Amino acid sequence: MDFKYQRSDKLENLLELLKAASDGDSILFGQQNAGHIGVSISVTDGTESDCKNLCGSHPAVVGVDTLSFLGYEGKMNDLVMAVKNLRRQGVIVTLSSHMPNFTLGGDEFYDYSPNITEGDCGRRIMPGGDLNAKYRRYLDLIAEFASSCVDVEGEKIPMIFRPFHENNGNWFWWGREFLPDEDYVALFRYTVDYLIGDKGVDNFAVAYSPNGAISSSEEYLSRYPGDEYVDILGLDLYHDKPRKGDGFYHKLSSSLDIIYDIAKEHGKITALTETGYRSLETENGYFEGLAPMDNTMPDWFTVTLDAIRSTEGGRRLAYMFVWANFSDTQFWLPFATEDFRHEMCDDFLKFAEDPGIKMAPVFDL
């Protein structure tokens, strides 16, 4: 079934490009915040990234987040400029949304907050709820951003919009523990209807991305908003405390096969919307991402690519995506500076140069 709303020609072109990537022999590589946040970069306007500084090319897909609209991870005007520059360099942009708990008045969306379960946020922001107007003002910011990001021809830049990700977990207020399946589906649909239907945002493709691993199609579709609301079937699955033979790649491959079977039935595109090497506790401390040294799988990128290519669901991914390089102790992509070269740089370079991986540019302007 086709998407519910008509979209811009350039968005249709983006969807065709993603479909061609899925049907082709290479997977687009992506990273969050690569255009405006990094360890080795000297400018934050989208022209530089840790990835580009290391291998000569931006990731094919670069993520940004609505956190910037509230002053976190940058400011909206600066983010608009970064997106414009990324587009000029042939990069696909995806917009995730770490929405605050609107009942709290702050930025508390993570499980670390003791108030995460308070306020019944998912219901109160819906029509008829006392916080619906507040939520609509937030969505208006997203619509403003979407219309402000224009290309050199003055046309709105197509993007992948990925709201309410990892919805089956318990670390966001929209997770299953805090928002039942039927209420989650209603919220997802309302959000798309408001942005694309009411506000006329015709440059958003929409991604749905539960957390993995996934054991069945029924599990994956239990909170699915429906074919009229989704273009891309995604999965977030991280490799925690990586060690060879730990079973991660079996979970990844089987999950991707399940999602690809669903995609074939529903006429959708698939993506590994978040993944990465997550060190967690190491001898040198706690690292959310790669450890600065002594990583247990220094060849993780090439081993992961081989595992993905070993299964049909993996080979048919449009793109795979790792998280952001926030600092030299919280990063997901190896980097090099004048004083430091991460031990996994060579493995990533081998990964990036593999014919099975596609970096930017991915289209001609």
C-alpha cells in the first residue's frame, strides 16, 4: 500500500535511490551528527566530519536530531546550514527525534531520569489531552526546520524522519513499558498526520525502528503504525561488549532476514538504523561506543560487514548507521588527529574502501 500523502518529486527520487541501494551490491554507510559534531573537525557547518577527515568522504547518510531545536547538539539555524552543505556534497540526511517528556518541562527522555515514568506523556500530548497544544508547538518546530532546509535550487531537501525509535524498550517515555501498543500507534499516526497532512511537510520519508534483536514478524509489527505511515523498516541493534563468537552476528543476521521478509510483503525498504561497537565496561573505564584503546574486536567494522553480507536480509539493506562522535571518550567511529590515531582506523578504512560499502556522494545535484 502506498504512503498516505503525496510527497515532493525530490523525496520520490530519494526513495528511488534507497530502493536502488537495496537492490544493488553496496550498502550506504551512515553516521549520526557527522556534519556538525566530531573530534577531529575544525568547523561545524557540514563541510567536515571525522569520517571525511579519515577516509576522504562523508558518510553517505548523515543524521541530525531535533535536540538542536531546543539548544542541545547545536542550534536550529546552524543545523539548517549544516544540512544545506551536506546536501551540496551529495549526502542523504536523516532526522531523528529525542523528544523531551512534555509533562516535565525539561529534556528528560532517557531512562536515567527518575521521572521518566511520570506524567503519562504519550496520552496527554494527544488531541483532547492537556498537553496537546504544547506538543503541536514542538511539531511546528520540526515543520519549520523541514521547510527551512532548501537546496541550491530553492527546493526543500528530502530527508528520512525517524520518530519514536526503539519503541519496544524501556528507556524512552514512548517505550512499551510506559505507552501501550495501541497508544503508541495512535501517537505515531497523529504525528505523521499533523506534520505531513496538516503542516504540508512533503519532504519527509518516515522510518519505523524498534530495538533488536527481533525473533518474529509478529514481534516486529506489534507496534507498527501501518503501511500508509511508514516507508522504511529499520532496526536498532548494538554490539555490547563485543567478542568473537558471542552470538551477536547470529542475532543480527536473523533479525535482518525477518525484517526483509516483512519488507518484501509490505513493499518497504530496510535499514540498520543504529548499530555499533559498544564497549561499556572496560579496564580503562566506561565508554559509550568504542574504547580509546584496547578494543576487544579491533576489526569490528570489516567483520560486521562480512556478517551482514552473509545473509539476504543484510545484503538488501539500503543503509547501515552508527552513532555520533561526541568526544574522544564517547565516539562510535575511529578518528585521527595530529596527536592521536585510533587503533581501529585501518580497519575502518578497509571497510570504507570495500566495494560493498558506499560513501558520499550518492547523487549528483
